[in-house]
Amino acid sequence: MKELYVLIDWQNDFADKNGALYVPNEIDRNLIYFYVNKALRLNKNSVGLVTTYDTHFKDNYNRLNESTLFPIHCEKNTWGWQLADTKEKYIEKTMLDSDRSVFTLEKHVFNMWEQNNLRIRDSKMLFDMVDRDMFFYFLREHAGVETVHIAGLAADYCVKQAIEGFVERRFNVVVHKNLTAHIETPIQEVVKNMKNVRLV
């Protein structure tokens, strides 16, 4: 049985205390590194890691519904948009050195499934970019991936909607509760009535 690891919006603007939309958390970045290392090196059943990036642009942010709730954040190519790494850059180094792929999905709303025509990029350039829905369909139906691991931010927004989408697409979901944090509702409450979801 193959497995996929997903890291949701682990970006400076959310994870760092100096970020524009900091999600209060006590997550040790070394534990995120261990999660990434397991995905890309240690778990022989892993097919790789998907990282989602919340991505915004100053000139059109005020057209989005979320602009009424939150200030602009994760502006493309700024420090806030970048991966929240350890001081030693262990996460980035692991991503660069691994033989397995890191797949990147840039999204412009909370829900990674909401927008049409989003595309996923493969770090190893096995393909340039591929349609998001086709990518996950292929993993489920042809690559033997049955289980998706999830960590990241925030539990009651982007993580919640990511989980719902994976369950709808018939994946079993494993949520790493110590590697997520919430704004209002903790992950235990978020998933308590969801089927095919397990907390570890």
C-alpha cells in the first residue's frame, strides 16, 4: 500500500511569530523536518510529498472573500510566502537532496480543491505541471496510493478542507495532530465526525 504525505501551508506568514497571519502554535520545526524526512527518505511506501502554498498578489487580494476576514498574507515570492524552515534549512535541504518528488500546489483560497484548473509542479521534473484533479486521480486509481498523511496550518481552515477533499476522493487520511494548529477549533473537534480519518 502506497502513501502520500501532504504539508498544508507551512509558510512563514502562518508559522512564524513575525508572520502577517500567525497561527499560534508550539510546533517544533524539527518535527516538521522529521515529517518531511519520513516522506522523502524513511518511509519506503511513500510516493513523495505535496506542499501547498497559499499564494496571493497585492493588486487583486481585495477581490477575494477572505480579504474581509484577514489582511493580505503569503504574497508571492516574499518572505511570508516562503516555507517556514529550521534555522539550519534542514527541510529545504531534504527536499533538494531526496530522490523522491516534492509536488507543489499554489492556491489562492482556503480550499485546495475549490479553484478549477489548478496545476501541480514536480520538483524532479518528471513532468512540468499537471492538472490537480488528474494528479490525485492517478495516485488513487493507478499508483496504488490509499493513505494520505496530513500536517500543517490551520486545522480549522485549510487543513479541514484538505481532509474533506481527500476523504471525498476515497483516500484514508492520517492527521498528525502535533503537527497542526488551529485558529478557533482544534483538530480533534474538526475531524471527530469524519469517516476514514485517523489522528496520530
